[in-house]
Amino acid sequence: MSETTITKGKNTRGNTMRRGIAAAALSAAVALGAAPSFAGPPLVTDDTGTVEPRHAEVELNGGYTCDKESDNGVSTRSEAFDGEMKITTGVTRDLGVSLAVPYLFSERVREDGQLAGTNDGFGDMTLELKYRFFEHEGLSLAVKPTVILPTGKYGAGLSDGRWGAGGTLIATREFLEGTYLLHANVGYEHHGFRTDLQREENRSDLWFGSLAGEAQVMKGLTLVTDFGLSTTQERSTSELCSYGLVGARYEVAEFLDVDAGVKVGLTRPEDDLALLYGVVLKF
């Protein structure tokens, strides 16, 4: 079979519900207090934390995703390596802004063992503004409007070709002075596709919700778990995307965190398996 360029299919971390559509943005937990800190990946679910004013954090995230399907007697297997750089800074104590730049390093699709297509390139960037509007006795609430910038490689199917927008309502609850954290998200995204064919094949309006927990098991080491549901973008199915995730984050130094996680698809529209890894640099 001749090799072709493949286009977007299932949700990946870099494009997420988010990512993400992702995705995604991308997200984790916060230890609430006089100067809240901002956690990071591997969670998909976001927290209410913001970076301190006049400080910044740079997330360098990566992932390996694989998925296998069988349809009409044809077995299809896809593998992808992607990454994302996300820069976040604090404007005020309760207001932060971030910019995420996703990149697909390599995607390969095989049908019945034969290479059917490859892809790579930049995806659409996302600009987020997070405002924490409530904080009382360990419970905090935030809202996060998002703008999707059509900066990706449109010809390769890595961009909607039009501006998009969305928003997320975020709740974080602290237990035992931050030893345990619980996060909940519910949100909406609108995708403005360029062509009638894109609109016929994909849903423009997507809803998502997720729940995540964190437990600090020793100094610097936090274990995390995450579960989420979202509307499947492809109109060919009404089944929801659903995932489960477990992972860990370790604070190597005051200026450096490392993280890793395993994300498993619980329904057919979601990718079967994703291995997530990254670092967070704090300035």
C-alpha cells in the first residue's frame, strides 16, 4: 500500500481534552495557603492553583500513544510520539495566563502490518486565562477561559483551520493540610472548522468532565490518579471518550519537578494506551 499523510483521529495528549484537545492543557493540584503553588502533569484534570506573580513555570511534556482497531476485516494500528511546551506565569495572586505549543514528532499508521501513512508537525496552540474567584477552608473554585489559535499544520490535519474557544470550571478541595487533594473539572469547547467536510465529519461543540486525586506519600513524592469523560469529536460514533490515569510527580529541587504516568482508554474512541512523561522548570 502506498504511504500517505494521515490526519487527526482520536484525542491525544497534545491536542487534548487537552489536551486536549486537548489536546489539552493541559494540570494537576495545588497546596492552598497564603501563596498557592502550581502543580503540573501528568494529570489531565486541572487545579485551581496559579503561579505566583513575577514568576513563571515551563512544562516540557512528552508522550507515546498507541491504538489498535479492527474494522471490516482490516486491522489498523497507530503509534505516535508527541510533545508540548507550556509556559505559565502569574499576573496576580489569583490570576494566571499560559500558552501551550503542541508538536507531533512522529505518527505512523499500519493496516494489516503495512505502513499506510505518517504525520508530523505543530498542532494548534492554546491560550488560557485562569482566575480563582473563591477560596475558603480548603475549598477553592476557578474558571479558565481558553482560546484555540489556528497555528497548526492544517494540510496534515493537525489544525482546525479556524479559531476556537472554550471554558472550564475547576474545583479543588484540600484535606489534611494539603496531604490529599481532590480536583473536579467540567468544561466546553467550540471548534470552528474551515470546511463543510470538516463540519460534517466532526462535532463542533464538545463537553468534558473529569475527577482527579493526589496523595503526598513522602517528602517531594506525590501519587496521582485521574478519570475523565468527553464528547467524541468524530460524528461517526455517539460513544463517549473515557480514560483512566495513574502516575507520580517528584520534586527534584525547588526549581524542578519530574513526572510520569500511564493513561488507559476505557472506551473504544479513546486511545488504548498513552505513556506520559515530563519536567517542570520553575523560575
